[in-house]
Amino acid sequence: MKVIIPICLLFCFQTKLIAQSALVIPKKTIQIVTTDINNFWQAYDKILSTKDSAEQYRYLNSYFLEKGSPGLKAIMSVRNYTATSYIDAIHNYPKFWESIRFNTLKAETFAKEIEQDVLKIKQVFPKLKPATIYFTMGAFLTGGTTMDSMILIGSEIALADEKIVSSELPQSLEHLKTYFKSNPIQQVAFSNTHELIHTQQKTTVCDNLIGQSLMEGVAEFVAVTGTGKSSNLPAMEYGKKNQQAIRDAFSKQLFNSFTGYWLYSNADNPFENQRDLGYVVGYQICQAYYQKEKNKKAAIEKMILLDYNQPGDLAAFVDQSGYFSKTMKTLQQEFDQQRPYVTKIEQFANGDSMVNSEIKELTIHFSTPLDDRYRNFELGPLGESNLLRLAAFKGMSTDKKSVSFEIQLKPKQHYQLVVGSGFRTQGKESKSLKPYLIDFTTR
């Protein structure tokens, strides 16, 4: 989801204030909750008033975390924030916090614009379901995300502008410096519509790169089409100028089980290190599909309600857009032909029904060198009760074509383990491993 700004809407009429500093719009379209922002600054001031670390944590808990809205609890869960995340961020970036404070206190002023944009989305997608917007505070891992029907705004990112002091931020947050220069606070309403669309989709976690990119592209395209506003995504303009090169490179990786440099990553890439080009691909697929369809509302509904994890439905949608010059079936076949695969396992043969339970090691061999930073395993068809558990990682060979693990076996036991697609080849154009089922029985 967008690393920019998260927000949520509730299509319920409510006239009561949720809490002392929560803003509630007494209309039937939206509700915006901002209580976490004031609570955070109360905790912040208390934390800076003492050098006693125990007192600092006590202030954070009593003024901020314990009073947290459902949105705060959700964003902490989604991004794995802890009390330490907040304490460290407060101490490490004092100039940043002082410069962002005034902007975060403006959260309530965006209600009217957000409401108007939501009404526009309702016109192009009448099936829009209720959602709730929480302007909350995070620790630099998201400007906006969703959980169920909640839109979760990381106000420390979403409400920034070009005047924010970002010099203290580390290399890992370098992308935020560029993002702040784009004045994201001016795009809060638009970014909320992007996140609102995510609350309408079947999932926000997809099985492969094409699914994840299309899921993001749909949210961006519908936000643009519904509101009439332009996308504020920096990658969009670059994508227009380099469409063919991006499409060619993407078509070779679209079935990867990981997103690589295409989404949510600062990794080096062949496109001047431009982030989030997967959004652009997904957007352009939606745009091509939309232009071909006569019934525009039906086209919008189709892309929002599409099951991105259903290969047949996903392929049919992409093929109908005509974005790629080849069909998804052909691209899948070409991708599979180039994927690395397991050539054999050592110490015993796969499928053996008389494996010696005294064997203490398992070595897996691959068709090509793999990146030693990535690996994953999954349950076999028989589930957890038959899982082969790897006791310890022993290392990868110098040529990167095999990996060894310590194992502990029991007699008369049927074992299974899937060597997963998290294994991948080296380089920027890496490809995921063909899953391989290890299946054997000890004597």
C-alpha cells in the first residue's frame, strides 16, 4: 500500500464526538478520528521533560499508547511498532519532530476535502463500503496503510512538506527526504482515496509481483479517475517517459513471488533507482483496460473487486487490457523456463521410503547460483504434523549452488518440506525458485 498517506472512512451517520479532540463530521459520508495526534504531543512534551528512561516509557504509555484509538493499535500491529520504536524516534530526530508538529495539528482541516472526494468515488463505484479514517502517529514505516475497514495515516509522513527538517534521517529513510519535497500534505485527500480503495479490495497482499502491482495500480487509477486529480506519485511521470523499457523489464519478472525493486523498496534498479514503478505498471494496465470498456462504471467495479490471487481471473483482466504484447499464459511459460530449480537433494534420494533416521544433514542442490540472502520453506501437502524441521543452517557452498542444513529425524516418520520460491537468483533481474517438494519416510 501506498507508502504515502493512509486514511479511512465510515459511511455511518454519527453526531457524537468520539473523544475530546476527535473531529466528527455530522454528515452521512465520513468520520475522521484525530485523537492520537494530540495524545502523542502530550506524551512528547512529557518525555522531553525528563532524562529518566523509565519515566519516559511511563509517559508514552499513559499519555499516548494506553489512550490510543483503534487506528493507533492497528498501525502498530501492521508495522510492528513498539514503545521503543517511538522513544527511539523521538530521541534520534528532535529537529524533525519540532518541524512537523504544527502540520500534524492541521489534520482536522482536511475533512471537507476528503468528504468531497469520497462522494466522487461513490459516484464511480456505487458499491463503496464503510470505512474509518484515523490520523494517527507512527515511526516512519508508513504514511498510509489499511487494516480491514480502517485507513491508517502515519501523520509524521503524510502531513509533511518541503520545510520539514529531514537532515537527521538515516540512509534507510533517504526516500522520505525526496518525498517531503513533494509537499505530501497538499495531497492528503487524494492519498486517502487511494487507501479507501484498498479497503474495498479482496486483499492487499498478493501472491506475486503482477498481482501486487495491479492491486496498487487499481487504487491509484480509481483515485485519479474518481476525483479528477492527478497522481502525486513521483514514479508516475518517469513511467510515462520510459513505458516500453519498464514494460519489457517487468514482463520478465511479473510472476516472481517477491516484489524486488518494483514496490516499497530503495534497492538499486536500472531505472535511475526510481522507486515504486510497480504502481506505474498496475496503473497503466488499468488505464488500458478502462479505455477499451464501454461501461466505465462496470470497468471500475471489475478492477476493484478482482481477485488478484486468482490466476485465471488475473490473467484474463491483464490480457483484456492489451498492456503486454504477449498473453499471460505465454509470459508464464517463458518465466518458468528461466526459473532456477532444485536438481537434487543429498544424503538420501527424494521419495525414498527407507531413509536412515541417523542422518543428521540435508543438502539441497540448485540449477544455478542463488542469492545467499534469501530463502524460505513451506509446509507440504500433509501439513505441520509431517513437517521436516531444519534444526540449524549450516551454510551455502562457495559457488552458491547448494545449501546445507542440520536435521533431526525419527524412525518410521513420513516427512515433507517445500523448498519455496523465496529462494532467488542473483542480480537485479532475479527470478524466484520453482517450488520443490521434499518427501520421504524413515525406516
